[in-house]
Amino acid sequence: MALLLDHCAARDGTHACMPRVCVCVCCISSMLFVQVLGLYRGMSSPIAAVGVINSMVFGVYGHFLRLQHSVMLWVGGWGL
């Protein structure tokens, strides 16, 4: 629902020649014009980028934890 309202706000801002109409009318006309999948247009690239960044961050974090654990075992325990 928030994405639909954001789309209506952006559409209202770009169509300066149109008089301001009710939010409900704008939402209904948006749903008829762009349909549901049109609201998510352009979202695949940010979602893929977040997936790549998260995999890198958690991969480095996991590697660091394994390295820290092996160093602590080599040094002789956690109570230094």
C-alpha cells in the first residue's frame, strides 16, 4: 500500500498540468494504467545489489569468526 501511495505522490508531482484529484482516484487510475507489476518496475537491480552486498558482508564476517576461533584455539583459550 505504501508503494502505491508513493507512486501516486510521484505521479501527482510530475503531472503539473492535471488538477489535484483525490488520492483514491489517483490510486485507482494508477492500478488500471500500470497494474500491480508496474509498481515494482526498477526494483530488481536494487534487490540484487542488496543481495550481493549482504553475501559479501556476511561472508567476511563468517571468515573472521572462523579465523578468530582458530587463533584462540592456537593461543590456548579465551581467558587471556
